[in-house]
Amino acid sequence: MQFKIFAIPAGGSPELEEEMNRFLRSHRVVSVQKKLESNEGSLLWCFCAEYIDGSPNLSSGKTFGQSKRIDYKSVLSAAAVPKENKTVSTAV
């Protein structure tokens, strides 16, 4: 796991916000923690992004955790599914 720290003034900074958003979009982020901190009289939002080294595959259009759904009814034919045995045994 890797960590990246961002400090953004509480009043906002479009440049720093865009830098953080660009980073988050281009990495496999596991979690982000945020905390409002005071530093020499100014308020800062501090973000700690935990991420996996390597970039996501953005060309597929998928988000993380999504997988292709499989329709098992069409995959499994009737012959592949064993029929239920209808015989009943009675013990005496």
C-alpha cells in the first residue's frame, strides 16, 4: 500500500482540488481519510489517500468492484444440469 497526503485550505483552492481529484481518478484508491486541521491560524482539510501501486484500467469504462454479470441460465444447458431423482426409498 502507498499513501499520498493532500492539504487544501478550508476556503478552497481549485488548483489543489483538481490535483487531488486527478490523482484519485488515476490510481486504485483503497480509502481516503479527511480531517480539518488548524495550522498557524489557518484551517486546512488534510486528506490521506491509501492506494495500491499501479493505475486503474480506465479504458474499459468499468469502476472497481464491478464485474461482468453471467447469465447462468444461458450458459448451462438443460443437459448439463442433472435431473432430480424422483424415486423414494422407504425403510422398513
